[in-house]
Amino acid sequence: MKPWEGAHDAAYERVQAELAAAYLSDGLPLVPPTMQRVAAMLAANNYAADEEISMLPPGFETATAGDIAICAVMAGCKAEYLPVLIAAVDALSDMSFNLVGIGTTTGSAAPMYIVNGPIVEQLGLNGKNNALGSGNRANATIGRAMTLILQNIGGAIPGETDMATLGQPAKYACCFAENIDESPWAPLHVERGFSKDASVVTAVGISGTGEVNDSDSQDATGLAQTFAQSMLMAGISGGAGLLGGGEPLCLFPPEWAAMFHRDGFTKQQTKQMIWEQAVLPVEKLAPAQRKHRMAAASDPSAKVIRVAEKADDLMIVVAGGVGRKAAYLPTWGGTTKAISREIKIRQ
């Protein structure tokens, strides 16, 4: 490596200091949101700066297209990413998502965003190798922009209103595409009622990620057992999710999805098989936790608790590249529901 040979920007450090002093930073360097950059992004998408998009919790401030564009510029987004952000903001404002809770909890909850449809290819979003990791501008900057939007417009300010004890990396950025090219099943947005040709973003409130590794099982039943048992970590899953309020997200790599399909399992049958095995005996909980959790249960006499109220509450999304590594993303225990919105392009 060698230093960039372009001209030195003498104002760069001053701009970073000013933006940080205004509490607009996420801790990483920001692209200066100049009037020219913001205006160009709005003009490219036919939005007026003062156009109201939605009321955004937890501060319940009005998010305008101009506000969103400022955060998008600071995050490093290209102009064509703006419609995804606008749809995602609308999704977060749905009260069923419970952004009030996610944005203020002491837990590690954070929104993540799954993008489907033709816009994935148009923007170059990644749903394959390292889909949840680094290396793709669209994934990284769309996810980062949404964090800046939540902080700077919604008012979820770390240490003030966002009271996360530890937080998690998804609080910086978490956006990816579904790998529909290598999935044997209907994509998430179709499953949720949208046309196959629609471009859709789905916001999910996750409390973390856990890798599920099973390179040994050679059939779907073995994979299902491994995944189900991996969901039963009492301290992680002991919230409302296990008592019927959650929508656990199961990320399957293409090789896993192909094996379930080969063995004749539809996505719904796969959910059912995992759900039936993902049960935690009540006796496995610590006494105080057992008392608290079961007091809130619909059936306090039950001997087991489940990861969701019903099998259909599980979400299965195919993502990733080569390898037998899946991931379990428990949804936040504060009764959040995944929300999908169509991404609309203005001509």
C-alpha cells in the first residue's frame, strides 16, 4: 500500500470536528453533507427537501427527505440508494416494529435490513459471500445511513436515550440482500405478500447474531436438529421471544437450503421441523428467571418454552456463499415485529 496521491483536503479535520461537536457522528469519519451533495441526491430522486416521510421514534420527530438525504450523504451513500432509505424509515415508524423500545432499551437490540427484488442488482447489494460483513458499499452505507437516521432524526442518542449496556456491531450497520439466485424457495418479500418483481426492504429488530455450524449432517433432519438446539440459549433467548412474541430469523446458506429442498421440505415444513425441536425445558432456567418468565407465559404450567408462538413466526432467509455456516438472529425480546415496505422509485 501507499498513500493516496490526490490533493490534501485542509478542511477535512475541521469538518469532522464540527460534525462530531454537533453530535451527528457515529464515531467514524463522515462525508461532509454540503448543500451541493444533498441537493444533488434529492434532485436525482425527485424529492423536495421539506417533504415529510414519517414520524420517527423514539423522539417522534418528523423525518423529511432532506434530513434523510443529509444522513445518506454523511454515510457515503450513492444518490440511487435514497429510495431504500426512505422505505426503511417508513418501516421503522410502524408502531409494531416498536422502535421506541429498540431505540432506548438497555439491551443490544438494533434494526437490520433485508433487501429483495430488482433493486438488489441495480444497486449491487450483496447477499452472497460475507453478506453480513464488509466489502460492499451499498450494504455498508445503507446500513450506516439508517443508524445515523435513527440517531440524528429519531433521537436515539448513545448514552442519552439509547441506553444499551453493551450494544452490538449491527448498531453501526446491518443491511444485506437475500440470495434468491441460489434459493430453492420463494423469497422473503413474496412470502410476505409482495409481487416477485417488487423491490422491498424488511426491517427486523435483532438482538445479535450467532453462527450455526454443521458441516457433518448429510440430511435435512440433522441440520434442523442442529439449528433448533442452537436457538436454545437461555440467557439470549429467555425474553418474550421464547414465550411466543418473537420472530426468530434463520439465515441459511445456499448449501443448507439445497439440502432441505433435496429432501423434499418446503420452507414452511422446514420452519415446522425446527420449531417443534426448538424447545427449552423450564427446569433449565435459573430459579429466578424461571419464576419471572413463566409468570408472563400464556400457560404457566407448561414444562417447556418455545422460540416463537407458532412455526410460521420463524423467518428463513437464504444468504451467504460457499460453506455450511448458517446464522441464528434472535429478535429482540420487547415484542418487535418485522416490517416490510416497497421501495418506490420516482421517475
